[in-house]
Amino acid sequence: MPKLAANLSLMFTEVPFLDRFAAARGNGFEAVEFLFPYAFEVDTIAERLARCKLELVLHNLPPGNWDGGDRGMACDPARVAEFEASVTLALAYALPLGVKQLHCLAGRLPPGIAPEQAHRTYIANLRHASARLAAHGLRLLIEPINTVDMPGYFLTGSEQAAAVIAEVGADNLFLQLDLYHLHRMGEDLPAVIQRQRARTAHMQVADSPGRHEPGSGEIDFPSLFALIDRIGYTGWIGCEYHPRGDTVGGLGWRRQCFA
């Protein structure tokens, strides 16, 4: 049975962020992930994880000005120094929190920048970040994100991501497969899961359309979870969805998908 981690940025939002750790544990989750920890002191988050006996399986590198529209900066030639500083900040959180993998947001293609130049910058930044993380035994992840929800995002498909991983050539660079984003981009989910198995270190789920809990849309999650088991994937699957109603009331999908 796949191992599920609650995404605390999207789930249990009925309570303040620091109370979501206990809510996740109280509803059967043994692990959590979230987008960004940087609004809180690292010791505060570490204390919540320890108190609730939770494993932190993932968070992102700093994205830049998220509220201002930034979705990462890794492909922006004008922000290389800022990107390198973001890796330093991410490690300052990841190491004491015990997280073993970090996701690097590619960012949107900057205005006036040719895709080829953005690609060169992206590859160089990933090489820098993967080397920094490798020194501490951490994995670096990249994730294709759909252009409906995030117009202009630079990394949009599983084959593009696989080619980037091959070009960077780092042993600790892996794929984060978000099945919602891939479905929104029209990809064949069973085929992608099987084809990218060796490159995949983390998965995330939400149904489509709506980005709500599995069972709320058109993706056949029972079949996909069975496939994930059959191919021997043993990593975590992050529940990165917006509950349609209250979070706890919608958790019945776990019984339905694994019956």
C-alpha cells in the first residue's frame, strides 16, 4: 500500500499552520510535507514534528516573491546569485528538520529571455544545487507543472524533465511526479509512472479537474495506486490537494482507493 504524506500547505487549513501537524497525526498520517517552512523558526517546526512523531518528507527551495507572482527562479539568468542563496537557506532548514529531499521550482520563463538561455541557466543552477545537496546526502527534485494553473512555467512535461535530469548528470537529481499536473497536461498517467519509475523519488496526488481529493474527479486513482504498488515504488506520496469541504470529512477517499 502506498505511503501517504499530508501536505500541510493545502490540507487541514481549518486550523493555523502549526496546529496542522497534530491534525495530520490525529487522522492517521505518519508523515507530512509542505511548500515552504521559511515563515517559521526552524526550531519551532522541529518541535512540532517531534511532538507529533511525524516525518517531514519534502519542502521546496525558496521561490522568490511568491505573493508577487514568483514561482521559483532557477531558469532566470538575472537571479543566479539569489538562487544560490536560496539553496543555502533551504539547507539551513532541511538539515535540522531531517528532510531528505528538496524540490526546486523552475520558475516562469522571464520576459525577454529566450527559452534556450533560460534552459542553460536552469541546467547550471540545478548542477549547483544538486552538488550542494549531495554533500549532505540529500536528493534534489524537479517537478513538471501544468500551464493552466501556472501560465509560463518553464518545466511542463515528464519527458522534458527526464531530459533535464540526463543533461545535468547528477546522481542525486530525481523526478517529482505530480499526477494532477501531468493529467492537466494531457499525459498518459500509467505510461508515465512506468516509464519514469527509475527517475522518480516522490509523487503527489490530487484529482482533476478541481485539484481536490482523489475520487472527486476523473482520474482512476484505485488503478493508479495498484500500479504504483506493482512496479515497486516505495517512496512517499504527498496528498497535495485542496479539500472540497473540511479536510477530515473528505479523508474517506483513502478507504475507497485502497479497498
